[in-house]
Amino acid sequence: MQVAALPFRVRALSEALRRDDLTVHDIVDEVLGRIAARGDDAVWISLVERAALHERATELEALRGRAELPPLFGVPFAVKDNIDVAGLPTTAGCPAFAYTPAVDAGSVRRLLDAGAVVVGKTNLDQFATGLVGVRSPYGAPESVFGGDLVSGGSSSGSAVAVAAGLVAFSLGTDTAGSGRVPAAMNGIVGLKPTRGLVGASGVVPACRSLDCVSVFATDLDDAADVLAVLAGPDADDPWSRTGPASDGGGPVRLLVPDDGALDFEGDTAMEQVFAGVAARAGAVGHTELGPLIEAGDLLYGGPWIAERLADLAGFFADHPDDVLPVTRTVIERGHDVDGVGVFRGVHRLQELKAWCDRLWERADALLLPTVPTTFTRAQIAEQPVVRNLVLGRWTQFANLLDLAAVAVPAGTTPDGRPVGVTLIGPAFSEDRLLSAAHRLITREAA
């Protein structure tokens, strides 16, 4: 079998490898060839050396003949460069911050133990602060849809690596939408698990109490397979937790936003595509969005901005010229937060959580557009903070309200821009969301 003709998807590659149609060495050579062919695309910050990749391939090929191969045997993946991979520098998008870890992040170790092959570390908005994919000294990847469209952030390189077919899946992180916005901007699946379901040991904190390791894949089954490996207790992560046993999916009652509740920034093409998806979704009712938007505003406009500063204040003080100005401007607003403001924010968030909990008495999931509109890299340069907040309008509340989410592609606008939608549900509802997303995509294709 010619590996170049095979879709770079988890299940497709796994099946071919298990049938002995391909070797892991074939996969390694194909990955390196695809990366070389794209040239300087600003996707990668560091790559595993060719010799080390083939050494890993030899190690995995030695497992053949066993009764059962590991679940991700030979499948190549990429890792956002705020997640540790032993022997590769972790930069968090800031060269002066870089260190080389001796051990893998807990999430990476689970994938390696499952037989996957880590290819390299991908670009990101510096310190995972941003949803645009341009806040990096390593360059700004363009969306695979071209037209100078931003790739979305902060997990920019991880999303493009999957969408461009360089790897079968990748790890990102998602605090404000960084695992969903890039998925929408590149036409792939972005799965943001419940906080703590995937251990965050070995992850550079962005907002420690809210951070999630997320999964990018080209289809829902692949995302589910990767999550099945990743999910589980992490003894080195004090925020790790487990939830109730999965119900295996099943019928899902969907809510959609009230008429007029969505502001698409004048992008009527995006609005029309979402309206068509919502009309065909079989929703059981509508809901206002005001409390969700208010919760999301607390992330950067409330006390949680101080949590972003908490882990970086020392570095910022010692390296005043090594942080991008926009990153510094955003994070250093944490100095303005006082103790009274913290508790006011915590109390208001609890009230908003109570409102949100009542949503799930009426339905199992909420359908939203992932982003209101798209921007080019030039447009982001004009208004870097305001337009970043626009992209996070319908993603920023999820972790504050302890929700799970899966972002899926929903077609394109008439002028060829990507449209994505997100299914959002209560904590530990990943199986139901994936099931609902399957049905939604099937309905869209019909």
C-alpha cells in the first residue's frame, strides 16, 4: 500500500499498520516528507530528529507478533509547545522561557505508552494567551483555507498540523477556546474535555484552575479514540479528577440560541450557515445567552486574569524585553486585581453556574457557532485585542462554568471561509456530545 494515498487519520493508519500493509518506518518517512514539502509554514517550533523517529519505529515494530498491539500503534501526533516532551525544549512561545524537560507530560506519556509516535512541538500564541495564532516570535501559521486567514490560537500549529495532513492527531490546550477556535478556522474536530479529565501535569499553566489538554483530529471517531487513551487519573496533577461512568451516548436533547441572541459582527454569510445548521438540528428549545457571555467576560475582564499572572510574574519581572508587548499588556492587567475583586468574581460566577445548571434540566447540550466571524492576519494586526475577544465570544465561558465541548466543521461560506459549530454540555458529557455531533454531521450531509 502507498502510504501517501492513505488518509492521515488515526483509525485508517492503525488498520493499515495492523494488517502489515505499512510499517511504522513508512509512516515516519511520509510524515517527514509532508513536513518538508510545506516548507516554512510556521507550524513547528521543534521536531524530533529523523534518526530518533526511526529508532521509535524500530521499537514499535518489535512489538509485532504479540497478541494485541497497543491502541495507537504507529500513529503520528504533534504536541503544542506548552506541553512537555522529554528531550525537546518547551518554549511556550517564548525563547527566553525555554527549558528542556527530562520527563514527558502525563498526557504525552499516556499516548506514547499506547504506541503513538510524537513528531514534534507546534507553534502557539505566547504563553497560550490568545485565540488568533499570530502572537508568536516563531511566526503566524495561516489557516489551511488560505486567504491570509488566521489559523486561530492559541493552539495554532497543532490545528494546522492536523488539517494539513502532517499528523493524524495533535494535542492542544484549551483555557478560553484554544482547542475549539483553531478547529473552526481549519475545518477539523476540536475536543475540549471536562477540566481534569485529562491530566495536566507537564503543562505550562495559562490559568491553572481552568486549563485543559485538548485533542485535534480530522473526525469524531479519531478524537474519541485519542480521548479514551488520555482520560484517567494523573497523580502528578492536583486538579485531576474522574467523573461518573459513561452512559455510552444515546439520544441528545439540543438547545439553540434565542432568535437575535447571536452577534456575528455583521458577517451575514456565517450567520446564514449557522441558521441552516440550527434549523436542521432537531432542537427541543431555545435559550438566552447573556449569562454565558457574562461568565466568559470574567476570564479576561475579571479576577481570573490575575491567575494568568500568578505563574508568570517572576519571569515577566526578570525578562521585561522577552515577552511580546500584546502578551504583556493582557497578562499584566492581573496586577490590578485585588482580593475584594476576586471574591466578587467568584460569587458572581457561582450565580452564573447555578443558572447554567438549570439549562441541563431542559436539555443535554447547547449548539452554538464556534466563532462569530473570521479575520485575516492583517485585520488582527489592526485590532489585536478587540478582535481576539470577538473570536472567544462563544468559547470563553466553558471552563469557568465547568462544561465539556466538541467543535466540528459545518461547511463553508459562499466565499470559501470555514464555518464551525460547537456542542456544549455539562461536565463529563463527552460521550453524549460526540454522539450528538455524529448525528448533526450526518444530518448535514443528508
